[in-house]
Amino acid sequence: MAKLILTHEVSGLGTAGDVVEVKDGYARNYLVPRGLATRWTKGGQKQVDQIQAARKARAIHTIEEARDVRDRLQAAPVTVAVRAGENGRLFGAVTTSDIAEAVKAAGGPQLDRRKIEVPAPIKAIGEHKVHVRLHEDVQATVDVKVVPAQ
């Protein structure tokens, strides 16, 4: 077993700043090469404290605040304008960064793109649903309306 410090959120494992133990192969072949984690050392504890302080500053602190943000997000669809071909297929796909920018442009809260989960890549014009993890216990479903750019 390898002891690691997560530098990014990994679904099913933990969030940035968590110290986790995983199998050696998972650490060596996946987490460390992709920059999702670093090896744990005694000096690494300082890095853990910095990551957790930064995460705490960005995080939604209370469940009530998260529920308020969820209600605002679910109230109205978010519109994303992208380049598309004549048959409605996009040149590329709508990314989580595009969705986060569209939410902010629509007057919504600033969302961390890593908290947005797209079930399947959005590659066509139309309405799609994405999930946003706002808090450990609160998740919002946001309607994303993809329209062709003019």
C-alpha cells in the first residue's frame, strides 16, 4: 500500500489535501503520473495544510448556503453558445469550464469546474442536464441549453 497526498479531487477516493492509502499500482500508474497525487512525506504535511486552507477558502461552508445556491442554479437554464455545423453537431464538445463561465455570466455563483459532472460529452445542440456537487450532502442538477453561436 502507498500513502499519498491528493492534489486534486478524485471521485470515490477523496478531495485535494486528503491523505489516502491506495494500492501501489494505482498510485504508480495512475495517480502520480497524472498529477492527481504526490507521495506522502513528513515535509508533505505542510503542503497538505496549504491545500486544505485554499480549499476551505473556496468551499461553500454551510448546507444552507449550498441549498440556496442549488435553488438558484435549478431555477433557470444556463445557455452556452458554441460553434456548430448545419446538422446541429458541435465542433468539439462543451466543457465543464464553458458551463462554469456560462453560469457566472448568467449572474450565478462562481463554480469550480472540477465540481461539475457531465454524464456524457455534450456534442450536439439542445438541452442537456449536468450535475454540480456543491457540498458533501447537496448536489444540483442544472439544465444546460446549447445554442449555435451567431
